[in-house]
Amino acid sequence: MYRVAVFGRPRAPWREKWEHAMEDAIAMELTSYDASRREYYLAVPTSIEAFTGFAPPDAP
């Protein structure tokens, strides 16, 4: 499970795939695009948190 965080605080819900979390970051304009490499980069201090346990810590 993955989600976008800024300064360590969650900004989006948990997603099943990393790509979906990156789409959240793009939609929130927390990325930069390098046209020469055709890649998005997360803006500092944005991160994509990963959780590999049985359920996310804040799941109902």
C-alpha cells in the first residue's frame, strides 16, 4: 500500500499500487516533469510512503 506524504504527513489515501500514489502526487501538483527523460520527480519534501503489513495503520 502506498500514499503521498508531505513533511511526513499524509496527503492522500492509501493506494494498492505505487503508480496510483504517484498519480495522486501529480494531481496535487507535488511533482516536476523532466521532458528530456519523460519522468516525473517528487518535489522536496514530498514522499510516497509504503506499508507492507496486513493493514495500513489508519485503516478502519
